[in-house]
Amino acid sequence: MNAIVIVSVVLVVIVTAAVVTRLLRPRTERTHLTVADLQARLQEEAERLLPDGPAADSDTEHAVSHDLGRSA
């Protein structure tokens, strides 16, 4: 009987701690990112990691392929 009481108390403490931490967690603003936003972030990251690498050349290739897609 004592084991059931101990297990019950432990479960109540765990559930209470989970609820409290969930309520105290800072809420992040959920914004929907567009494809253009993600591409801009990837481009910035590529420039930061490889300033003189392939990312510098991919700007013109990306612009050309993007323009071709719009004309079709």
C-alpha cells in the first residue's frame, strides 16, 4: 500500500513540474516563412561561411534560372 502512495505522489510531482515548465516557457512568435525568406537566409549563411566560394558565383546562376522560370 505504501508503494502505491509513493508512486502516486511521484507521478503527481512529475506532472505538476511538466505543466509548470510548459506554462513558464517563453512563447515564440510563430511566423510563416516564405521561400524567398528561406533563400535569403541560405544566401546570407553561404556568404558568411564562404565569402569567396561558390556562393558568390551562384547569385548570377540563380538570377538567370529564376528569370527563365518567370518567362515560361
